[in-house]
Amino acid sequence: MSGIKKLAGQTMWYGVPTIASRFLGYLMNMALPFFIAMPEKTADLVQVYTIIPFLNVLYAYGLETAYFRFSQTHDKQKLYNTLSLSLLFSSIFFTVVLLLSKDLLVSAADLNNHPDYVLWMIAIIAVDNLNTLPFAKLRQENRPKRYAFARVAGIVVNVCVVIFFMGVIPKILESNPAHFLGNFYSPGFGLGYYLLGNLCGSLFTLLVLSKEIKQVKIRFDFTLWKEVMRYSAPLIIVGLGGMINDVLSRLIYRHVVDLPQNQADHELGIFANIFRIALLITIMIQAFRMAAEPFFFNKSGDENAQKTYARVMKFFVIACCFMFLFIGLFLDVFRWIFLTFANPSWTEGLEVVPFLALGNIFLGIYYNLSVWYKLTNKNSYGALITIGGAILTIALNILLIPVLHYTGAAIATFSCYLFMMICSYLLGQKFYPVPYPVKKLTAYLVLSVGIYFLHMGLIKLVPDSLAFSLGSGFVLFVLFTWFVSRIEAKELARLPVVGKYFIK
């Protein structure tokens, strides 16, 4: 159990800054309905933040995971030097290529109204990827406090810049148009200040990590680099495929939906807003991954490693079930916020959110399962699974978006992650068997979905009552908590702090 305790503690340390930074960024994105009255005005910004993850995969080309893998068997300083220099020169190369391809990117992404967004995007990606290995080094060395500080500091700067330019300066200029701050503000730049804030946050993070960056020595081991590249090459395919599965629906939405441009932009803005709410689960998954990836590699040599992985999966799925119910049972809170403080148009499509949230749970389980091919050096299987998911995603998006619009995009996402989860489990049990409690985990997921549908039926009995919706949701949430605590009492009794409240 000590391994689980350590993982839980590290997840908290990595999770708090990740959740804090993601949640601050999430709140900033959720503020879009309050800054911008009509969803279609956000379409170009959505497009930019859809492209960034794709390019991040190319810039990083699997070096983060490779660093964790090879730090177990190679000299850490030599590895850090080699990979850092590789990342620096490749980042310069990719940045030059993107700058030369600026016009092509503007046309392909349909950003003709905001071509400057592409330049901001390239700058953000270049700086962010220079932070990749310093952050990986902190994680591998189990230094979560410094990791937390760097993460939170960057996002605080990001948020402050956005609030200053989109909230503070416009208010000041309303009452005093001659104020000197008007020299630094352009109303026409609009949502571009989101990108400016992002870049400022990334640069500040780079400054905070300067100590780790200064530890890089100009020493490059070409033999080691070739070995790492053989390992990480399939991870590029995994990463690109993963991005296709994650963001393709938003990237191609305006091109495949059969609607006038303004209406297509409107639906894209709505769909991005739906995704933001479902991403509450992804925030938790990301926090878990920050601690889990180095943990899995460090534990791989233990005698009972597979049993530890199985127990980690159980707690992970239980946590995901709670997050799914939190989103599904209290969805009317988001509806009330948008109706009360923003344009009612932003309430469209909220019924799709639980569907996307469940799909994201499958993605989280897949990430958990992926330990088998990373530990056994069978990354090519991970690439094949991801390619299969990408093909399914592309086909379903092209087929379903013209017919079902953003509901079709949600179905494509759900189906893709379900497919990848099942494939990874079946192959993993063949090459690296882990005794996952499949029946129990399936029962928890089915019960969570059943509780959500029960709540949907109950609120139809008393329509348009926020109090009844919240009250019934709270009761069902408490009942699920009680049920899990009874079933898992022995496991929970072994946890620190809360264990004393459970009978062994």
C-alpha cells in the first residue's frame, strides 16, 4: 500500500498545480461567454487552440516519455544534456518551417480574418516546448513542490495579462479615453489578448525554470540519441493519433457541416463550450498522469508491480466515476450561469456534456492501460491502436457531423476512446498481464451512468426547478459515495488520514 500512498501524495502535489493551473485557464476560457455575446465570435480562437496540440506533439516528439524510460538505465545528466540539445535545435528548425509556411497555415485553418493568430500560436508552441524537459526532470526527481510553483506561476501571469487587457483597461478607457494605457491597447485585437496572455505565461514559466535549464551542458551523445529516437518514434504517431482523436472534430467542424459560415462558426463555438465543461474530467486525468508516468516506470522492477498497477486503476476509475456524476448531476448549474449572466445561446448542447465526459473517462483508462507497451518497449502497438482510433474518428466525424452536428462529433469521440480502451486492454493482457478487477470497475461505470439517467428521469417530473435538480442530484451523489465506501471499506481503511473512518 505504500506505493499507492506515495502515488496519491505525488498526485496531490502534481495534481494541485495542474488542477489549479488548468482550472484557472478553464475559468478564463469559461469566461468567453461573458466577454463575447455570440459563440461564433470565438471560432477562430477555438481553431488556434485546436491546432496547438498537434504541433506540440511534433515539437516534443516523445522526448518526455523517453526521458522517464531511459533515466532508469542511463546516466541522467548525459541523457538530460542530449535530449535538451536535441529539443532546442529541433524547436528552432520547426519554428522556421512554420514561419515560412505561415500563409499556408492561415489558409488551411481558415484564419483569414485573424492571420496574426498564427504568429502568436507559433511563438507559444516554441516557448512551451522548451519547458518540456525541465518539467520532466522535476517529475523524475520527485520534486513536486518546485514543479507546482513553476506551473502555477505561469498560469497566474497568463490570467493576469488577459484580465488586464480584456477587463481592466477597457473599463478605465470607458471613463477616461485619454488615459495613457490606451497606448498599449487595441480594441481590434480582441481575443488575441488570450494568446498574448498565454505567451507571457509561457515565458515567465521559462524564467522560473532557468535553474534547470542552466544545468544543461553542451555535450551531445549521438549514440544515446539514436537509441532514444528508436524508442520515441512510435510515440510521435501515438501522440498525433491521440490529437486527431481529441481535437479533429473541432478542427474540421466548419469544413464538413453543411451550414452557412456564420451558423457553422456559431455551432463550433457552442461545441467548444461543451468540450470545456467535459474537460473537468480531463483536468483530473492530467493531474494523475503527471505523477503516474514516472511512478509506473519506477515501480516496474518491483515483484508485485502488476498488482500495484491494478489497484491504481481501481482508485482511478472510482475517482472518474465521482467526477462524471459531479458533472452530470449538477449540469443545471452551468445552464443557470449561462442563462443568468451570459447569452442564452451558450446553453445549447449541454445535454451532450455527459456523453463527452464518459468518453474522456475511457481515454483516462486507456492512458492507465498504456503502461504495458511503454514498459515492454512495444510502442509500435500503441501507435497501431492510436491509428485505428484516428481512422475511426475521421470516418465518424465525416459521416455524423453533417447529420447530427455536434452530437455526431461527441459520438465520434466516445466511440474512438471506447475502441482504444478495449484494444489496449486485450493486447495488454497478452503481452503484460495485469490483474485488473474488470467486473467491479465495469459495475462502477454502469452504476454511475444509471444514476445519471435516473436523475434525468427525476427532473422531468419537476421541470424548470433548479432547487429540485440540485437537491435530487446531491442525494444521488451521497448515495453513490455511501455505496462505494461500503464496498471499498477495507481498501479505504488502509489510506492515511481518512482510513480511521472506515472499518477494516
